[in-house]
Amino acid sequence: MGEQVPPPLPVTWRPRRATIIAYGMAVVMVVGSVVLAITLPSGMFHLPDRIGMVVFGLLVAGALHLLGRLRVEADEQGITIVNALRVHRYEWPEVLDVTMNEGDPWPKIDFANGLTIGAMGIQSTERERSRRAVAELGALIRDRGEAPDRV
């Protein structure tokens, strides 16, 4: 097997299944809470109860959005790691390596400042896509970052 060629920039890696499931469930929660709020018997449930149900559906949809937005983006300047709660931005010289061991849910990216951050935007459950994404990201790091050359 030959050396992996870095992909053209900009490039974005995101999980397909997790995104589809997260946003699909968000739609179900919002539509379901609205339908439930409309169809509940008016004698037992009043306007504040109905509003509360819709707000709850929207809050759950917001939490699901945090899972649906996962991605790793690479551009000419560096990489952006969008995880559920945080967005990390690093310039290429700060990036050392990317690794994904068997059984890891997502790859880990090592940085010059000693940090290691999980890149949730590449999911190991998407086996071939995740292997290809890690190989492409590794090639970009070797090409643009401070990664040591591998023999």
C-alpha cells in the first residue's frame, strides 16, 4: 500500500449515521411535542402545560443538534474540531499526530502544547470511512504540520 496523498483543501469529515439519527430524532421530538400539545384534552392541560411540552421538545432537539454538528474541518491555515460541547481551532504547526486505535470511538489528535483531543467528527462505527478520514488527516498533518515522518 502506497503513501496516502493529502486531500485537496478545504475538507470536512463528519459522521453520516450520527448526523442523520441526531437530526431525524430532533425533528421527531419537535413535531411530536407540537402534535401532543395540540391534541391533549383541554380540560386537563392548559396553555402553560402545552407551551412546556413544546419547549421541552425544542430543548431535546437542541441537545440532539450538539450531536448532529460533529465534524473535523481542515483548511489552508489549520484544523477545526467541532465536538458536542466545544469547538477547537489549531494552526497546522501546532498539530503533531492523529491516532485511532482498535476499539476507540473516535481518533485522538495530539498537539504541540501537550493536549490530546478526541475528534468526535470521525466515528469508528463507520469503519472504512473513518479509516480513510484518519489516513487523509494524517497525510495532511505530515504535509503541513509538525508530525514526524513515518517510515
